[in-house]
Amino acid sequence: MNNTGRENAQSAAPSPTAATAAAAAAMGCPPPVGQVRQAAQFWLKGEPFVWATGAALAATLTMTAVLLGVVLWNGLGVFWPSPLEAVVLKDGSKLLGDVNDVQYDPHTEKTNIKYRVGNSELQQPFRWVSADEIASIEYPPNALMLDRMRDLQYIGYLKSIEAPGLELAPTDDPPAALAAALSAVRARRDAELSELMAQEKQAAQELHRQVKYQLIRARYQFKQLAPEDRQSSSRGQVLTQRIAELERQETELKNTTDRLRGQINARMQELRRNVAVFVDASGREKQIALLDIVRFCHPNSMTLWAKVKHYAAKVWELVSDDPREANQDGGIFPAIFGTVLMVFLMAIACFPLGVLAGIYLGEYAKSGPLVNLVRVAVNNLAGIPSIVFGIFGLGFFIYLVGGQLDAWFYPDRVAAAEPVFGKSSILWASLTLGLLTVPVVIVSTEEALRAIPRSIPEGAYALGSTKFQTLWRVLMPMASPGVMTGFILAMARAAGEVAPLMLTGAVKDAPLPLDSQFPFIQFDQKFMHLGYHILDISCKSPNVEATKPLVYATTLLLLLIVLGMSGSAIWLRNRMRARYQSRAM
Amino acid sequence: MAVIDKSVLRRVHRRDRWARWVITVGGIVIIGSVIAIIAVILFEAAPLFAPAQSRVLVDGQELPDLAEPALAVGVDLVELGQSLSSASITAYGFVPSGEVLFWDIAVPADRRERPSVKLVHRAPLREFGPVDAGASEEAAGVKEAPMKEGSSGGAAASSSRSLLREVARMSASRYLCRWSDGAASLVQVDITPQFDESGRRSVSYGVKRLAELPAEKDKTPVREVMCAVEGGGFRCARLWPDRRLELIVVSVRENMLTGETEEQKERSWLADPPGDRPVTAMAFNQDGSRLFVGTEDGRLGRWEFTPEGKMRRHENMIAFGDGRAVTALSSVYGNISLAVGDSLGQLSIWFDVREGEQRHLRRIRDLYAHSGEVKTIIPSQRDKTLLSCGGGKASLDYMTNGRHLLTLEPDRPLVQAGYSPRGNSVIGIDDANRLHLWKVSCPHADVTLASLFTKVHYEGYDRPEHKWQSSGDEPKHGLVPIIFGSLKATVYAMLFATPLALASAVYVSYFTTPGFRRSIKPIVEIMAALPSVVIGFLILLWFAPFLARWLTSFFTSLITVPLAFVLFLSFWQAVRRFDWAKRIEGGYEFLVLAPVLCAGVAAAMVLGPRIEDMIFGGDMRQWLFTAGWTQWKPQGLWTALFGSTGVQYEQLNALVVAMGLGFAVIPIIFSLADDALSSIPHSMTAASLALGASRWQTLWRVIVPSASPGIFAAIMVGFGRAVGETMIVFMAAGNTPIIDMSPFNGFRTLAANIAVEMPEAPFGGTLFRLLFLCAVILFCTTFALNTLAEVVRQRLRKRFGRY
């Protein structure tokens, strides 16, 4: 221990007990005896402080466990069909719903129960009831909970099915009857409408993607001509013709889509006449078109296996379906897809460059103060707040680069106020995140290279290989687990990062950024992102209570992705470390 | 020895050279571009502090058609695209013959040539004789009288009987014309450039009559001000030679059934003119609800319209005690402040400040000091910029921060000046009747270093304050509340995170078993990968409501948990002589402690409500709000923290943010501190233990002092992370930019400010650039902290590297 260390030790003002112990030891006082001695030793030796540090660790780990537990408990329980309680209150009113939350009020010493009673078009979908007010609770076996296309859940009893257009075998079992009616009406819809819908979609796509932009371009080119050239010159005439042709196509496509849409609507109207009539707890009737029912369950009379099937179906809906009702219900497939695609694009942009820079720093750069400075700078970039990267992406990629690209290649689109590159999009979001994560890759590459014992490249050089050969054939294969770790850590960071995306392209609602033509990805599209989705539905949703389950489920999914990725990266790194340590010895 | 084929060797070496080049160039480019981030955000933020620009468009041009001095001049500059060549610049002047002369000033592409000046339009302003005062209702109505447009107006110019005596400027495009016979008209000059498809420009001119006041028989008022009000009426104040002030209110009512308009005219004398010296300046504010009057002996008077439509005097004060006269008055954009020019050339800003029960006009700040009497003050119609003319010079000043933007000083003294409604050009006429024209621009006039970081007295406030409010007539761009918010979040979070993280790191690196060490480190590293949006969401939807319900229990747990710990230790002392207990002391302590801590928390949850009932009257939040602590005798600390007026408990507050932010920072501090502690060579520990020191003594006296630079670095990095963390704060801090140290209310941090405001910030605007400035501050802070930490760590590594 050198001087500064000792000074620190003295000036650091150790705790009184430790000081007393030290003083006692220094003065050679006789130690106390027996029990007292043992107790005094316990305190004098500073054991309590050891315990205090242990308490800190226990607190940290407990908090982590609580946090993960809250997410797991709420996230996993979201889709489980919990029993529907038919509650009669002491004032005679009735409600039907599942228990959403139970809170104990320590002041009044009463328990309050929050029921989800659904039927948001008729009543408040959530209701707090004090446990004292409840007169009786029943579990009617025929109570149903429907997931609907609109207005979230409906909870009630099936009264009858009025499906004039369907041939249904009569059954006594209401759930079975409803299931049969649903599958029948869906089969009808698929048979009658899928063809039309596909046509309509294609026409709309063609109209939107091609004719519209060609028209913008042609009109712009026409405007660019000098006024006297517009009529007389051959180019002017060609353009006039082209515009006329495109306008004709546009109207034609519009007519087609309108006609198809009309047909679809008419058929839907007809199919929607097949309704089911439900009664809610207080006896109000409600007609619901069978087509509006996404799925239903009757948790009070379901077998465990049926519940598991229902649960699985809901999970599958979550990961594979589009959102409904302003992100309050339905699935989050576009968000998952957007996240994956964004991370993928980020990886393409960031990994090769990061590895290149890492190799340069590790193997090629001459070590000196400048390179050290650069190394420190790159290390520090990992600690720069992500929002700074976001605002950089906005200022540099979108406004500077994107604006310039637009000025060069798409002046027509700029004039029509529909810029291609000069707006936030998945491309710029990926590049921004690439920049954010590139330090991770650089540092891990460099460290992986540095961890290889020097004797190995020296051996390669001694055998006459060039620097590149050594690098390519010897060092990189050995460093690859470390580099892979960097990749995974970078991807995990990118998947969980939201702040830069708020500024560069993530939105609450966007179609999949895909295209049927080359390059198959619409780089200029905005996209949905899991993290942003969580932000959106937890902060900006009109009805936070109703969306809470979905937020927890989304959070769980994001956590699984991110923690799974970083967990595997850490495992890989630890394994690699062990390998080199054994080799170095 | 095997002979290698030469071509193979050549290929190998060629490849090596190529690789060297590609890697070197690529590496340098990547690293360079990464570092260029700071350059880009600086580049975006820098124009905030750019000085105001002025460009001479016309310099001392003789105007052949302006034989006599112009009574007032004005200008309108409309830019189309970037280049000035496509701009439309129109200057105009009022001449005594009752005409408005328009000059279309086209700037040729070659800038060295003199721009040509051409008279396009002569419009007679007025063609009516004196009207009998009694029968004036019809003629005095508000009539739209757009003048002839185009270029054929010159012929009808000669028949007017009375001459223009004076033209006073009411705003950048409104003028009060006073005729030699005593009548007055309020006119608005409209200049509308139109561009056809090919970009060719044509300009239409018009002079719209907003209000008309007929002459009184045989009498001519000394001075008058007029103001058009919404709904078609107008208000006029007249000063008569006998120093009485007359108020004329003309209101127009529309009959709902017939659609006819009906005029009502009220005339009254204003009581108590200020002082006994002549009135030298009068001004209405923009909606005509206030009248300001300045006198020769430096008095200021203010009348206000009561809701009943009566004018009442609110103020009559000596503004300048040194005998200087008030020479120019003007209401500033936003309708609250008054700009006052005096005979010594000083331009000052006044507005109402609450003093006790009353509101009084107070001199808030001085702007530019001219070398001679201030002749005119023209407010911008877009922001708080003021053009003032006096002492032969024109000056542009920004009101809110007192920034002097430009001095426009041609070779001969200016006698008249005009300001374009868009605030982008200034016209001047010098004493030789020559025309001067400047294009002026200062897009970020409201930002100065001082206004960003010091207190500014904003309109409507009683004292100078730090304030951030990006919207409104007077944007308030004080960064101090935002920076304060960042510090508040960071400090609270670090208070929570540092002890936990450091103690955990100490325990993990020195006291626990190697097995636990191997498994706990990855767990903490995975914690570090927890997306901050998840923490933010949990804080927002789960923890904040939870804490609001269990607030007292939370504070109780601060006592019960340590208590449980101490009680447990006392119990432990008794049992530690058993063998199984000894084994626990070898690194399993934290497992035993977890239930103890949980028991402490449980006790707090049971006790909390009881305590709340006993001490806080059943509701701690209410108690905080009604300042319950003032009933206590020892209230020093509470009053120091929260004042004596009560604290609003907001559900999203510094406490919950501190927990969330701390949770995000703990793994970072933990990892770095653990690295620092582990880097101390084992031989030192061994030596200390061999000398008889206990494990805690070894740690506290040997390890921690040696590793303290590394621990310091860990705290630094954690601090940097907490300063820049966005999502948790954005979601859970409420984002109100206030300066208040209380842990029970929200705040806004630099990072959250960017996230909140950026979607509403137009590209290139002041707010946009200010947010880049926030990013610059964040970047520099975190970069400095991280660099410091990195340097410290490298030194530590070097010091113990040899062991």
C-alpha cells in the first residue's frame, strides 16, 4: 500500500466502533472475557457493517424480484379466464364481472374490490365495490365474456341467436350454439368476401403506391417547364398526355376501389344481420352482430383444458394480430415486427462498421495519446444519453441528409409536401440506433482482440503470415465469441431503447413497413415499436384502466426479448472469459 | 525449405495492404463520424446566438416624385424562397397632398447596380369636406374604402380640398391621418403581392379606411390617437388646445334580424388630465382597452375601460423625475407592456406590477439609449421587437430580454422610419429626403445567454423569475428550471441508489461466497439491460399509485426496517456461537436478511395507517397540503424544506422518480464499483488479514481507500446516467418546469424537455434550436463526467496493474 492509500485510510474517518477497536488494539488493553467478550468482538470487529452491506444486497435483489414479480404476475395473468361473479349488492343492484383488483383500506379496515363489468357502451367498464356492500356472490355457469371488435369486452348471458342467414343445428348448450354460429358466420364471410377484399386491397395499394406518386412527379415536371413550352414543346405534350393518362388511371382505380368497397359493405351489412342477443346483469338486452365477436369464454363452466386453450388463443392473438380500438385491445404484431425489423436494419448498418473500427483500434492504430483519447471518447459515447442520439438523428439524418437526398432525387415529392427521406422513418431510426450501439460493438471487439494472449499473433507472425492473414485466420476466429457478445448486447440495447425512436420514426399506429416489390421493405415508412407501444398505451391512452392488462403483457414480451438476449450475451461472455483464463495459465 | 510461389506471395501482400487501408480508413471514418455528433448538435444550436443581420437594400436614393418631405413612410417585404431577387419589396410614403406613394423596389440579380425606383400608384386618400359635427353619424362610420388597384390611379389625385397635416403611426401598417381641417382618418395600408404559376409577380396596393372622424367646427385638436376595435367600432382620444382630453367611442351593433348595422357614438371628457403641462404623447393599446398619456414634465397616465364601458383613470405618476418629457408611447405586441421614449433618447419598458393590493405601472428595463429625443416607436406585429427612431438613428431592440439588435445609421440623420409588418425590413428617410431601406433579420432575438440563465421579469409577473414556457405571446426560455429539474432528479436518485449499490458491491466482492458472486454479477448485469420504458411504466401505473396510498407506511419503513435490522443483529449475537450460524457468516448473510427486511416493511405497512391516524389526522397528503407541521413546536427542518404554506402532494413526484431512476442506476454503479474493488490485488487483503484485522477492518481501512478513485468513478458514471435518463422521467415526473426542492412534486429534466417539446417544435425555430442547446448541455455534462471517470479508472488500473 502506498502513501496516498494510507492517508486516505486515516482521513476516511472510519466508524466509531472500528476506531475504538483499533485504539483498543493499539493500546494493548486486555480484551473482555466470556460472553461479553464475544458480543463486544462482534461489534468491535465491524461485523454489523458487514451485515449492513448484506442488507443492501438483500434489498436490491428483493426489489428486483418484486419488480419482475409484478410484471410476471400481471403479465401472465392477463389472459387467464378468471371466474365471472354475479354479485348482488345490499341495495339490490346486480353486477356481473371478474375481479380486477382488491385493495385493503387500512383506515376504514375495509376491503374494496374492483370488478371489470365491461359493456363500456352502456356503463363504466370498471366498478369499485366495498366488500361490506355485497349481499351474495354466485358463479352462474352460463355467464359469458365476449371480446369484441368494438367497445372492448361484453359480459352477460346469451339469450338467443338470431341468424336468419345461417343454418344452425339447434343445441341446448348456449356456448356450443354460439361457437357454432360464430364459425358458421365466419365461414360465410371468408367464402364471400376474401376474394373481394384481396382485390380491393390490391387496387388501393396500386392507387396509393404507384399512380399517386407518378402523378405527383409528372405534374411537377410539367410545372417545371417554362409556360411557353407547356403547350408547344414535344416534352410538354408528352407530359400533358401522361398526366391525362395517369389521371384516368387514378379515377379508374378509385372507382374500382369504391365499387369493391361498396360490395363489401353491402355483404357485410347482410352478414351483420346475424346477431346474438345478450342480457347483462341488470337485465338490459343487447344485440351484437356475430361478426363483431372475436372470441368468447364462459369461465365458470370451462374445463381446465378449455381455459388453457383460451389462454393460448389469446396469447397467439397478442403476438400475431393487429391492434384494435386505438391500441386498447387486440394484438401487437406490427410492434413486434417493427422492433425486429428495426433491430435487423440497425445490425446491418452497425455491426460491420463497429467491427471495423474495433479492429482498427485494437490492432492497427499505433498506440499513443491520441488513440487513447479516441478510445476514451468511444467508451464515453456509450454513456451519452440516448435522447441526445435521438435529437442528433433528427437534426442530422432527417433534416440534413434526408432533406438533401430529397432535394436531389425527389424535388416533386417535397413540392407536394410528401417528402421521402426528409421525414422520420424506419431507416433513420435504425441508423440512429446503429450509432447509439456502435460503441458497444467497437468496445467489445477491441476487448475480445485484446483478451487474446499476445503469444498467439506473434506465433502467427513468426510463421510468416501477414497482418491481415493473422487477423483473418487466427485472431478473428478466436475473438468471435466476444464480438458476438457485443452484437447481442447491442441488439438488446436497441430493442429496449425508446427515447431516440420518439424523435426518429416510431409511431403509435402504422402498417407493416413491407412492400410486395423490391426491396420489399419500405424504408421511408414510420413503424410501430414495442417500447414505444408501452409508452403510448400507458401514458397517452384515453382509458388507462382498460389498457393496463395489455401494457403488462407487452412489457412481459419486451422483457423476455431484451433480458433473453442480454442474458445469453452475458452467459457467452462469461464462458469465453473462462476459456481465455484457462488458456492464459 | 519450401519455396512459395511468387504470385501467391504478391497476392497475400496485396491483400494485406488493401486490408490495412480499408480498416484504417474505415475505422477512422467511423470513429470520426461518431465524434461528429457533438459537432452536428452544436451546429444546430449555434444560430441561437448569432447576431442580428442587416443588409442595405437601398442606400440614400433620391426620390424624384417626393418633392416635399414625407409625413410617414412604410415598407413591406415579402420573400418567396431563398433569394432576394424573387422578393417583393414595396415602400410607401404619405405626402401632404393626401396621397400615398408606392414604390416597387425590384432588386436586380446583379447586386452592385442601383435598384430602380418606380412610382406605381398614386391614390387620393380622402375626398370629403368638413362635416357638421351634429349630423356626422353616417359619414363617420367605419367604411371599407379600398383604393383603386393597379397602375391607373395617378389621374384622380388632384381634387382634394384639404391637405394632410400630420400622419401618426398606430402600428406597422395602420396610420392616423390628420387633415388640415381637423378631421382624422385611421387607414390601413395593404400590399398584396401575388405570384402566378410561373413565379411572375404582380402587386396590388390598397389603402383601407378603418375609421373616420369628422372635423369639429372651427376647432382643431392638438393631438389624437385612434384605435379600431373588434366588431367594427373604434375608439378615439382627442386632446384639445385647452388641454382637455375627449374620448369618443363608436361602437357598431348588428341587428340580428335585419342584418343592418347600427352605430352608436359616445363622447365624454376624461377627468383629470395628468399634470398641468402639455401632453406630448398618447397611445392606445392594441385592443383599445387602455389609453396611455405622457406629458412634457415626465408624467405617465393610464386610463382603462371598465367592463361597463366607462374609462377610468388608474395611474397618474411621475415617470421621470429629472424633467425629461415623454415623447413617444407605444403598446408592445401582446398588449401588456408599454414602450416609452423620452426627450433624452432613452427607450424604456413599463408594465403593471402588483404592489400590495394595487397594480402599478413600473419601469421594468431600459432599452437602447438614443442620442436625441425618441421620435417614434413602432412595435413588431409578430414578436416583442421594437423599432425606435431618434437622434437620426433607428434602433431595433427586443423587449423581453432588453437585447439591442441593430443600430441603423445612414450617412445623414434619419427623420422618418418605418417597419414592415413582417418585421423583416426597415425603411428610413433622411433629412435630405432620400430613401434608405434595410433588410433585417434576427430569428432568435428572444434568446441571450443572460435570458437563458438569469431571472427575467416577464410580462404579467411581479418580479423577475426563472421560467420555462415555450408557448404564448412571450415565450419564456429560462433553462434554469429545466437544469434544476435534472439536478433534482439526479440528486434524489443518487441518494437512493449510491448507498445501496456501493454496499451491495462491497458485499458481493468481499464477503459473499465465490459461488454467489458468480451468479449475482450476471443478475445485476441483466438488471442493467432492463429497458427504461419498462421501469417508467411500472413507476407510472404501479408504484406511484401504490406510494400515494401507502405514503405514511413508506416513511414508517425508513424507521422500521433499520429497527428490524438492529433487533435481528441483537438476536444474532446470541446465536452466532452455534456452528450453523458460523456457516451463515461465511457469505450467506443476505439470504437471512431478506426476510428480516421484508418483516420490517410488513411492520411498516401495519403501523403506517395507525401512525397516520394518530399524527397526521388520517391523511398524510392532506396534512402536507394544509401545512400540518406548523402546529409542531420544532418545525425548523420542515419549514426549511417545505416552507410554511403546505405542499401539494402530486402522485408523480421526485420520490417515485428517484426510486425508478435509482433502480436504473444501481446496476451501473454496482458493476463499476465491483470492478474497482476487485482490481485491488488479493495480496493486500491477505496481508491485512494476516496482521489480525477483521474482515470489515480490512475492507474499510485497506480496500476501500485503495479503490476509492474507482468508486468515485462509478458514482460519476451513475450520475451521468441519471442526468441523461429520459423515459423514466418523461413518464413519471409530471414534466412541470418548476423550481421546488420538495420531494412531493414533479419537475422537468433536460432530457424529458427534449422529448416533450420536440414534436411541437417547428424545424429551425427558436424552440427547435433551444432543444438542441439542451442536448448540447446534456452531451457536455455526461461526456465530462464519463471522461473524468474513465481517466480515474485508467489511473487506478495502471497503479494496481503490476500486482
